[in-house]
Amino acid sequence: MDHTKAYQMLGLDLLQPYTAEDVHQAFRQAAIQFHPDRFKTPTERIRATEILKQCSTARDLLLDSLRQTTTYRATTADTA
């Protein structure tokens, strides 16, 4: 999954900067929306589970990217 798809999965605007808390909040909203218990048929539950897994992957990707950026900024600030 690329970053563009990750932003779309969580309903975030690609051109806007986000904090880790913003990403967590977007994931929580997606988790509520796509929680398997909200759906009645087995087919819908399976689909919701897959979407929720994709949202989790998207959250992890974006949070890792934010951590790397923060670490890089801290490292370059120490050497400057």
C-alpha cells in the first residue's frame, strides 16, 4: 500500500499535514464505521474485516512515516 492509498483509506486529505494523534483519530473513526459487529450478514462481516485490516495497515504505514520524519528532524537538529 502506498501513502496515497493509506490517506484515502483513513479519509485524510493528502495535501494537509497530520500529527500522530490525527492519524489515530482517523483510524478510530474507521474502526467504528467498519467494525464487523455492525453488519448482519456473514458476507458483510467478512468485507468489513478486510477493510478494517487495510485501515490498520494504512495507520501503521502513516505512523511509521511520521516517526521516521520526526527522528530525522531530531537527528539533523542535533548535528546543526
